[in-house]
Amino acid sequence: MINHLLRKEILDQFLSLRFLILAALAWLVVGVGFYDGIAHYRSSVNAYREAQTATEERIQQLRDADGRISPTRWYYAELFGQGYLAHKPPSAMSLFVRGLAPVLGRTLRVKGGFTERRLTRSPVAEAPILEFFPSMDLGLVVQVVLSLFVVLLTYDAICGEKETGTLRLIASFPVPRDQILLAKLTGALAAVLTAFGLPLLLGVAVVLALPDVNLTGSELIRLGMIAAVTGVYLATFTCAGLLVSALTHRTATSFVLLLTFWVAAVVVVPRLSLIVADAALPAPSAAEFEGRKRVVYWEEDRARLARCIAWARDYEGATGRSHWVSPEGREAWYFMLQETKQQQRETAVSQRSRLEEAFRNRYDAWLGLAATMARFSPAFALSNASIRLAGTGMDRHKRFLRFCGAFLDRQHMWTHKTFLRGGLQRDHPGKYGAYRWDISDMPRFDYHDVWPVEDIRAAVTDIAILVFWGAALALGGYVAMRRFDVR
Amino acid sequence: MFRILVQKELAHYLLDFRFLAVFALCALLSPLSVFVGSRNYMHQRREYDAAVDARRRELAGWLEQGDFLALSERLSWDRRPEVLSALVHGLSSAQGREASLFYNASHYYQPPCQFEFSAYEANPAYRLFGLLDLALVVKVVLSLAVLLFTYDSVCGEKEGGTLRLYASFPVRRSTFALAKLAGCTLAVSVPLFFAFLLAAAVLSLSPDLGVSGSDWVRIAVLSGVFGVYLMVFSSFGIWASALTHRRLVAFLGLLGLWSVWLFVIPNAAVRVSQRVFPVPTFYELEREANRLRWEVAGNADAERAAYWEQGFRWSQLSPQERGVIWYQRRVRDEPIRQVERKWLGEYQGRMRALEGNREKQMRRQRDLAMALSAVSPLGAVTAVTTNLARTGFSQQERLANAWNTYRSYFYRYIREREAPPGERPDLADFSPFAYRDSETLGEVIAGNAFPLLNLALLAVLGFAGAYVAILRYDVR
């Protein structure tokens, strides 16, 4: 009997006009989503290539900086004051799940002096039109549009049959209620996965066949996990449809209730959770944090300058002449600069680390609370999991920022060491070697993506929540079906 | 008879369970979105106030101490968040909030005018969770709710058998059609009007927001524009209902239209405009700027070298002696200052031309995207409402123009006040940048006439189509 029921449910779904129209719409929306994703990825790659070319040309300029008439040009203007730009490479996974990539900065100015440790030139900052309309990011398409389509496929699975009278007929057969529900669930899942899963899988296959898209083994595994979590998400909404359909006796009521659930899950709960988290644990101000870091740096710099001025005064007092007029004086000056710079660095690094740790702890606590509450929404659980797996969220961005921070420290120290060396060589070529402008040992910005297992572990929590949602809704549907009055 | 039919339509909708659901949705989401939007605005406002306070103290210290170096290299300005972003977030989180000025005559670098460090960049969590504002609720949720309300206004009656009954009365089709349109529109308007009233109530109960009289007028106009937007969906809902004989087909057709209007057309418009009018990236601008700077600096160096050679036999001096002379005389010697003014002016002029060219290309691309997307009511309503709320493109453009004008003043001021090393110039008369958007409501409406007209035309088209479809409807 169960086979007959299964066959009946599957045919009911697949042969309905509703399935045809929703499947056609899904193909359209998913197709446009993939096209948009490819366009976004190609423009990101293009921008990255141009950025790298600009950086290479700039570094070549820096190599050629020597020979200028102005004596400070070779050091202060080009390396210390201007530096060059370093860039975060685009992730191929952003093709599928754009996540936060459009709003996260991609570019860091690397110079010898004080550098803000923050990235700028996000895609949206460069082309604000991208933020003007709801994007066709596939993650968003699945989260918002396809879930709505699933609601439309399933809202009348049970109450619709009651309204037409066929449910009473089926119930008159010697079939347990749970088998009826199982058949309905299977039929609905088959329809959902065929209508919406097929265009997604086909789109992925087409994208993977493109010559300019190269995914590594780890990325392919993550993509597989994203596909699985998408399936679980759609199955969760299928179970929700069946549950509500078994709780009501009118299709109109079922649809309105499901629409309310959809609005709450997709629109309201994630956004509201931020507000509630803010009320319980106010978010630390990023502007205040950046401002305090700047103050720390400039105060230290002012203190260092004061030490330098005091040293110069003492030197003049002891020798009767300015340090700058004699080679010995200039040599002592360079070594004093290096020492004070090292002191400044140690103090600043320690203060900055304390500030960063305090900010990070408060921020992580606030974000953790907001995420915990938002996970009541299956839509947020999907979004969070897929963004983590695709590497288009905060995790990859933070890894890149940490790399940038360490690199900037190295660059800063190298610039000052180079200045010191150049100055000493100019004044004492016999002692320190002939002066030669040479930046071949300048640290090169060479970032490579890593895909730590922690990202996957963190995504597993969201996947588990989604599975829990699906199971809970399926169980609820089972109980509701057992109690459903078919008369 | 017309009045009775309208009353019947109103009663039919007002007593329907769907009306209750849509009403509840509006009543819940509208004040909630305004509350959430207000909280976001207050959070941004607090950050802004803290940043402005810090910068004011910093600037006061520089001016008092005559710290010329700090003023010339570290001056920044923060964009004030807009109060109406609580209703229409627009681009306020995506656009940069800080702009910096940097002047150093010795290496000619002045960064292209750009606002950096947007709210999303400062705290990406807001993007992860999404921001809830009234515009999102109206554009996405309420438009869907309106379709739910109207999709079976005609075919539902046919399926229920009541349409044939009305057709048997001595009522002209045109009267019947007008009564249906009027009744349906009035019924849809009730929850929407209530939603906007609740939103206004939440705003007025938040005195910290500082909503001014002109802002209230803009809010009223915003409500009107949102109302027209929802009327488009209402009219097309009735039209689709009068084109089919089955409710399911009507609803699915409308869902397809909703998906295409909200997602496909706007994004397609953006991609098409990017293909038709490609804009060079910021990195290409950076490359051009580097090449230009190198060329200009080389020319300036050559002229300076000629001056030093003539006056000091430069080629015979040691690097240290050159350094001392350059350091002490660069600012004092008028011929050197003239060389720098000349080449700085050359660099700034050509740089401004490069930036201006890119801005023009971006504007062209954006205008095409907005024109194409106005085919969809979402595109039209987004363009109008963001400009009304001062969170759209035109405000950013005006701000960027004002900043560029100020930048010229700043460079002139710094050049004139540059003092030799060891001297502290008097900076007491320095004027910091101050900006307040002064566009009037009339100017906004005039500037957005095309999308407004589009929206109105779509509503008229929907009603006309529904009217004709009802006239031709087979009631048997």
C-alpha cells in the first residue's frame, strides 16, 4: 500500500500545474543567480588582477626611486609616506555564496609609517549600485525565494486533500496514518528537490566546467557540504509545510500561517536578534576602537619625537654642535632612532594587543549572543553555515587581517632598518659599505588562502540546528497527522 | 448600485481571514521595522558623535599648537548618518563614512576623493544578519501580502460561483469592474494606512531621533510613494485574477511577476549597464595616478635641480649638504615654491580630470541601471525613496562635490601656511569642513520625476488592464 501511496503522491506533485510553474520559476531565478554569481566573480578577479598589476608597477617605481634629486625622496616619500597597495584575492566560492564579500574591504595600504590596519575598497564601496537592489546571490535565492516556493508546494498537502474530499477516501483504506504522512513527505521532498535541486546542481556543474573557475579539493568538499545543507534547509521548509497543513483544515489558513512562518524565519528573527543582543550586551564601537588605536600610536610617536629632540639637545650641549653636522653625530643619531623606534614598537604592540583583545572579546561575546538567538531561524542557520563553508564571511577576513597585521609589523621594521642602513652608508661608506639603493630584501606580500577545519566545525553547529529544525517539524507533522480529523 | 457593490467588496475583504493576517503582518512589521531602523540609526549616531568629538579635540590641539604636519596629513571628516535612514536604509551602510585629506608637497600624493570605512566594513555583522527597515518590509513583504490579498478577487468569485450571480443583476460590466477595483483598492489601503500610522507613531515616540518638520513632510511623501508602489501590485493582482479562471494559476503567475520584478529585472539592469558602460576600477585610477605623479615629480625635480645648481652648485655638494640646504630652503625660497605650486597645480588638475572622468562614467552607468530598473516598480520606488530619505546616490554626489571644493581650499591653505622647519605657523583661521544637505523636497521630486512617473504609469496600466480584463471576463 505504501508503494501505491508513494506513487500517487509523487505523480500528484509532478503532474500538477503548480509544480510546472514553480519549477520553471526556480530555473529562471537560479539561472539568473548563477549568471550573476559568475559576473560578480569575474569582475572580482579582474579587479584583483588590475590591483596586482598596479602593485607590481608601484613596486617597480620604488625600486627605481633612487637617483632623485630630492634627498628625502628615496625614503620618506615613497616607502614611508606612500608605500603600495596589497590585496585580498577573491574566493572562487563567492561565485556560489557571496556572503559578506561584497561589503568587506579588499585593499590595504602598506607603508613604513603608521598604517591603519583595516581594509578598504570593498566591491560595494567601488560600485554602490550593487547594494541598491536585493542581490541575486545564490545563497539569498535559496534562503528567500526557494523557501517561499517550497511553502507554495506543500501548504495544501493535507488540508487541501481534506477540502477536495480525497483524504477521507485514503483514510478509509487500511493504511496507518504515519504511512500516509511518510508518503506525503516523500512526494513533497521529491518534488522540492527535483524542482529546485536540479537547477542548482546543473548550475554548479556548468560553473565547474568554466575554464576560469578552478576549485581546489578542499573547496569542492565545502561546495558539496553547502549543497547538502541547502537540501536540509529545503527539507526543513517541506516539513514545516506538512506540519502546518496538518494543523489546519483550510488551505487559505495554512498558507497564511506558513507565510507568517516564512516572514518570521527569513526576515524578522535574524534582524531582531541583533537588536536584542545589542540591548543585552551593547556592541563595542569599531570607530572608538580605531580611534583609540590611533591615539596610542600618535602618543607613542610624540613621545618618541620628544625623546629624539631631547637627545639632540643633550648632544649639542655635550659637544657644542648639532649632531647633523658631523658624520659621528649622524651615526649616533641613526642608532638612537633605531633604539627609540624599537622601544616604541614594543610599547605600541603591547598596548595595541591589549586594546585588540578587549575589543575582540566584547565583539565576539556580542556576536555570539546575536548568532545564538538568530539560530532560531532556519534561514539564518543556512546563511551562517554556507557563508562559513564558502569562506566569504568574517573568518577568512579575520585570517587575512591577522596576516596583514603581522606583515605590516615586518614592513615597518624593515623600512626603518633600511633607513638606518642607508643613512649610515651615506655617512660612513668605509665602515658600513658603499651606499646603494636596494629594496630587494623588502618583505613581499604573499598571501595564500588556507582552509582550516575550524570553519567546517563551526558550520557543523548550524547544520545540526537545521537538522534539528527539520526533525522537530517532521515530528510535529507526525503528531499533527495522527490527530488530524479527516471527516 | 455602484455604492452597494463597493460596500459588498469592502465587506468581503474586511471580513476575510486574509485581511486579518495581512493587517496583523502590517501592524507587527511596520512599527518593528521602524523601531529596528531607529535603533540602528541611534547606534550609528553614537559612533558618529564619538568620532566627531575625538576629531574636534584632535583638531583643536593641532590648531592651538600650530602642528602643521598633523593638520596637513591627518585631517579627516565623518559623514553624519541620516535620520530617515531609520525608514529607508538605502546606501547608508554601504557608503563610506570617513574622508581624509592629505597634503605633502614633497611627494605630490593626494588620494582620490573617496569616502571609506562604511558601516558594513566597520561591523560586517550588520550585513550578516541583515538590516530591517520599513522599505524592506514594504518592498518585499507587503508587496507579497498585497498579491495574496488580490489574486483571487475575480477568479476566486468565479470558482465560488458568486460572479455569475452578480452578472445576472442589471449592472453594467463597467460599473461592476470599477466597483471591484475601488473596493479592492480601498480594502488593501486600510492595513497599509494603519501600518504607516503605526510607523509614524513609533517615530514620534522617539524624541532622541530628532525628526524635524521637513523630515515629517518627507515621511508623508515616502508613505505616498510606498502607497503607489503597493497599488501597482494590487492592480496587477486584480488584472491577473481577471485573466485566468483558476486561483492557483493567478497566484503562481503573480508570484512569477513578483520574482521577476523584485529580483530579475533590477539585477539584470545593473549587469546590462555594467556591460554597456564599463567603468575603470579604482586600481586603474591608482595606476594612472602613480604614473602621473612620477612624471610630474620628475619634471619638478628637474626644475628644482636647475635652480639648486645655479644657486648652490648642487652637483658638487655631498648628500648631507644637499639635505641641509633642501630642508632649510625649500619652503623659504620663492623660486622653489613657485616650481612646487606650478607642478602641484599640474598634478591636481590632471588628477581631478582623471577622477572627474571616472565619476562621469560611473554616473552614466548608474543612470542607465536606474532607467532600466525603473521598468520594475522596485527599481522605481527604490530610486525615489532613497533620495527622499537622503540615503541615495544624489546625496553622495553632492557631498563628494562639496568635499572636492573644500579640498581645493585645504590645499591652498596648507600651501600658503607651509613654514620652514622649526617654525610653527599660525593656524587659528583654519576652517574645518562642514556640510548639510540642502536639497529641497521640490528638487527631490523634480529630480526623480522619471521613476515617479514610471510608478504611476505602472499603477495606471495595472488598473486599466484589470478594467479591460474584467469587461472581457467570461463569467460562465
